[in-house]
Amino acid sequence: MTKSTKTPADIDNSFGPERFRRDDDGLLKNIQYVFEEDGAVNWRKMVQDEHLFPNAKYFNGSPPTSIDGIPDTKLLIKLSGIKELARLRGFSDVSYEVVKCELDHVAVVCRMTFIPNYETGGNSIAFQDMANATLDNTHDFGQNFLETMACNRSFVRCVRNFLNVHIVGADEIGKDVPKRKPSSVSMKPSLSPQSMLETAFENDFENFKSDLRDLWQQGKYKNDAIKSWAGFSDIPIKEARILVKLVKES
């Protein structure tokens, strides 16, 4: 029995390439995008429901099975959803820089170059964000792979912050883990400006950064160093005092 062979005329490999072709505006030709009133892509609406799920901490550990009616502030997005958004937007390269690597604390900066599209005036845009992974904000097997956790978190933050998707990534948070044993030395609670901010936002740094974006848009507080803050402890004392005052006023 002889094997049949295809001639070049019988071969059609157009299916794959066609799904990756972009138009002159930098948008994939086979995808229907959702747009804001101002014409910008509504990247939040481009996230499929399958990549979203309720944040259990807001539902006493018993989250609903559906995300219908749940606000973005109480949702989490899977890493798969962030990867899909990055594919839809398009990027030419991604790199990681480990800025801190210790046994209990790893911090990583993710840098990405997003390809040109109509939103950026036809220019490629470089963007970066930072994230960390510690023994206090990871759990289970994740505590054995702090570098990987930090890389994933920085990638998630880089993509969603560039695209203005204000849903916390599931990889960005750690489930509740046992508190470290307190030191035998009695210590007074910290009254530093950073700790006051941390208390005000219930140790939710992503919620705090969301408020920072609102303050920036309102013209009440602008500081280019914000992008390098990975936690409340990274905020300089002087800036923390200013923010404490703004938070109280709001």
C-alpha cells in the first residue's frame, strides 16, 4: 500500500496566519473589539468570563458560582486571561529583572514593549511594573518558587496596568497563610505614615494603587515614582504623609 502525498497546490496553511493578521490600526482582523465612548479599546470588556472568578475574601470564603452582578473590585482574573489580553494587544518583547532575591523575598520588574496601534499614534510603547513574592504573601508550593511567583505577578501587573484593567490578578495575591510567630520582644505598634496607609487600606496594596490612579486623574497627586512601589514600605515617608492627608480628606 502506497502512501498518498499532497502537492503544493493541495496545501493550505492560511488558517493559522490569518488569525494573527492585524489591520492598519494594529487590531487583529478576526477579533471584534469593544470600544469606549472616546474610541479607545475597552480592554476590560475583552476579558472572557471564563478567565474571571469571585474573590473569596469578599464572600466569607463561600463565593458564588457565577460572576454575574459582581463588581470588578470583587473579582480576580486568571493568568490565562492576562495572557489572552497580551496576545490581543500585541507585544514584541518581554524581559524580567530580579531586583531583590533573598530566601524569603523576591522582587521582579517586568518590562514589555507593546506593538504600535492607533491608541498610541502608531508608536510602540515600552512599559514596566514590579511585583514581589514573599513567605508572607504566598502559600503552599508557591513558597518554594518565589522567583516564578514574582515573575508571574510582575507580568500580570504590567499587562493589566498598561491596559487599565482594574481587576486584581489571581497570581498577585496570596491566600491567607499562618502568621509568623511573634518575637519574644514586646514591640509597640508602628505609627509610621506607611503603616497608617496600610491600615487604612486593610493591607490591600492593589486597592491603594487604584485610589492613586484616581488621585492622578483628578490632578490631586502625581508622582512618577509610583510605578516602582511594590508595597506600602516602598513609599517614602514624605510622600506617605501627603497621601495620608489626601486619604483622610477623601
